[in-house]
Amino acid sequence: MLESGVNQQDTDVYPYPVARIGIVGGGQLGRMMVRAAKSIGCACVVLDPTPNSPAGQVSGHQIVGDYHDPVALRELVESCDVTTFEIEDVDTHTLIELSRAGRRIYPCPSLLADIQDKLCQKRALSAAGIATAEFVAADRPDAGEFARFGYPLVQKARRGGYDGRGVQVMHCADDFKYHLPVPSLIERFIPSDKELAVMVARGQDGDTRCYPPVEMCVHANENILDLLLAPARISAEVAEAARKLAIDTVAALAGVGIFGIELFLTQNQELLVNEVAPRTHNSGHYTIEACMTDQFEQHLRAITGLPLGSTDLLAPAAMINLLGVPGFGGRPVIRGLRAALAVPGVSLHLYGKSTTHAYRKMGHVTVLDDDIEQARDKAEQVRDLIRIEGEERI
Ligand SMILES: Nc1ncnc2c1ncn2[C@@H]1O[C@H](COP(=O)(O)OP(=O)(O)O)[C@@H](O)[C@H]1O
Ligand SMILES: [Mg+2]
């Protein structure tokens, strides 16, 4: 399509494959994106340092290289019509250069550069008037500075954190001993009623589609998404306000592609943006079965200039992550599969990771049911049935 010289606007004629998509990162998000790409006629090339990565296995074409290796990134971008990413911790300098040289990379790598630094991200959000928890920079974490800001607070590493790594909740001055010794920001601890997420897709022409707000129940110790409910059990007014806040956030960032907006719903029913993921998101996996257009296809439509699809929810859904059981490593051993798959409405996704470790995301399960509480009960039942252990005890 894009470099073929065919003018699709006039003719709506495409070569096949429709576009070659470069994906930086070969994890589960990339894997699910490759599947969606194939169904809309696109081919994918994946860049990941681990040979036979989850996404590489299904794309059939992987460049084995690091996300920070300029040579590998250049090779990926130059061999594709459009490049995107499934992770944030990538070399944005090279991507910005390539983008300036006319290569199509979405979301825009300079936006990725702002978002991958949590302090820059919060500054960009507050400059745009988006409500977030009050924060200050803490480049060299200091007990006096933390005390002046006031406890309880949350310290967040500026870079490199994910799935709760790089986030430290501190209730009192004594907790300073647990601080992360890295450039950070500190922000108010928000005693939230619920954590919500809203996926928003925005096309190159600014056309925007928003998925229903979902409810994220976060694993108490590990800060990893434990259970997701779609739609969130909130009032219609709060749902509308959450959608508006998420759409305003993506518009303020002039994002192209899909974005996951994590929100806190405070005990006073106020909404604050916690963070922005400039990519498909764990809270959007349920869209594969439960929505008219899933988040992966939607993202691809946005970045290739195809029309965005409907975000309508077809059925209530609950989703759980399948995490590696602590104490095991090596090749995965899956227990309880037969019992879990016998539960009506269950869809299983395993990510093809050749080794497991404690709390590693190995797969997920989505359950559809006309009744959200039933969906939740079944998802919890499946969580208790399936155990991903490993061949090695560690
Ligand atoms: N300001 C805050 N107040 C209360 N809890 C928070 C705050 N910031 C983060 N958390 C908790 O920590 C989790 C992980 O933090 P987050 O900023 O989303 O980082 P990550 O990049 O690891 O997802 C959140 O989902 C939430 O449960
Ligand atoms: Mg988060």
C-alpha cells in the first residue's frame, strides 16, 4: 500500500500484503498484533533480542537484535512500510532520526520519548491541563525532600519501570529505607475507589474511537493486573467522564495509534490520570473476544491510515493474567488446562514463552458471560484451576 505508488484514496486498491509492519519488541503484545495484522492482510517483521520470540514465532520474520541497537532498528524500519512498538523501553534517538528522514513510525517517537520518562510524561499531562496526582521531581531521592512533600507518597523511577517494578509506595518516613536509588518523581498516594483503564485509538486524521472504561484489580504485592472487568462497574456519569478524560489525554498528546490510559477513581468519585501507555495494553486484551474490533487491529488500522473500527462491547468480559508460579523456572508445565477449558465462555491465550519465572506473564484467559459477576466468578475459578509451573524448582 504505502510505498507501492497506488493511491488508495482515489482507488481504494491495495497490494497484498497491504502493508509490512515493523514491530519493535517481540513479546505477547507483539504476538497478538501479528495475529491481527495477518487477518487484515498485513505482514510483520519483529525486532527482539531473543530468537523465536513470542511475536517472532507467529510473524515468521524476526530480526534478532536489541531495541537499543541503532543498526537493528534501522534495518527494521527500512524493511517496513510502517513501524510501531509494543514496548516503551526502546532507543528513541534512532527512531526520531528515521522519522525525521521520512520513515513512518507511529506513535511518533518523540512522543514515545516523553512518555517513557515518567517525569516528562507527568509534566506533559499537567501542561495540557489533564488531572493527575500532584508530583515533584526527585532526581536524587532525599529523605528530607520526601518528608517535605509529605507521606503517604509514591516514588516512581523516571525510566525503565513496568508491571510495578520501579514503583514504591511509602506510607511514612520510616519507609524511606525502601526508596529506589534512581532518578525519580514522587507523587501523592491516591487512595482510590477503583483503578480504571480506557483504551483510545486515534488515526492520522485525528479520528478517535474509545473503548468502554474497564476496571483493573491490581495484584496487591506485585502491582500486576490481576483481574480485569469490562465494562467497569461504575455509574454512567463516571463512565462518560472517564471516556472524555482519556480522549482529551490522547488528543492533547496528538497521539496516533492506540493508547491505554490508566485512571484512578478517587473515593470522592474524581478521576485522575495515573499513566499513559502509548501502545496496546494488558487491560485491552479482552477486546479480542468481547469487542467488535480488537485493540490490536484497531492500532494497525490507525497507523496504516485505514478507517477505525467499532469499539462496541459485544458481551461483558472478565480477564485474568496467567502468571508464572513463584518457586519455578525453566520450561513451563501447565496444570489444570483441561478443567479450565471446560468452563463455558473461556478463551485461552498462551504466549509461547519457552521459560517461566515468578509472576512472568505467560498467558491470559478471557471469559465472556452475559452477566459480569458471573464472568468474574468464572475467571476466578479458572485462575484457581490453572497453574503455570516450571520443570525446575528454584
Ligand atoms: N499515586 C498513586 N497512589 C496510589 N497507588 C498508586 C499510585 N501510583 C501507582 N500506584 C499503584 O501502583 C501500580 C503501578 O503503578 P504505575 O504508575 O501504573 O506503574 P507501572 O508502569 O508499573 O504500571 C498502580 O496500578 C497502582 O496500583
Ligand atoms: Mg501502570
